[in-house]
Amino acid sequence: MKDLEIILENKAGMLALMGETLGKHKVSLEGGGVFNNGAYSIAHFLVEDANKAAKELEKVGIRVVKINPVIIQKLRQDVPGQLGSFCRELANEGVNILTQYSDHSNQLIIVPDNYEKAQKVSEAWMERWWSKEDYSI
């Protein structure tokens, strides 16, 4: 999975055009969101085939700024404070979170500034939180 960073003109129908274009080309959106930023909106969407998605969006005049690698992190929903704790561990390793959203499976999606460091933190987190009996923070 990859994150598409997209600039949409902030006017009626642009998100519809994006969704219709991707649907027509059998590209499924697995999570993401759109955020108003004045005359334009910044969108981030999780897709399986990012190169195909970017190619088709560019054909209809939708600007794909970047294709980003993502960290897909399952947090324990039954333990309060998981988001803060995981993000603190990333920060302690010097990883800045550029974008954060959830996918359709309630997993945390992170676009980090340093994918390799973030991946190591994520792997350690998964080992610690999903393999132990004591889930207290």
C-alpha cells in the first residue's frame, strides 16, 4: 500500500471526479481524507496500485504531488493512549509524522519523514503490544 498525496482544486465536483476516475480504472481507496487549504485542498489516500492511480488522475488534470511509503500500524483499541504512546516513540527516534489517517480496517496510517526508522519503531511496537499479556502503558 502507498499514500497518494494529491492537490485538488477547491470546487464542487473535484472529489467526485477523483473517485469516479479511480473507480473506472478499478483502483480502490483503502483510507484517507481531504483537507481544505484555501483555493486548493490537500488529499491523502491509501491505494494498492499507486502508480496506476497517479497515471489515471493526471490524465483528468488532478495533480498527484507524491507517492509516499506508509507505516500501517494496528493499535489496541481497548487500551487508551495508544496513539500518543506510539507517536511519542516515533518522536523519540527523531521521526516526524507528515500525515496521519486511518484505513477502512481501523488501522493507523502514517506517512513519516524517515520510513526506515519508522518501520523499526513499528516492528518493535507490534512485537511488544501484540505478544504480551500485560497491556498497560
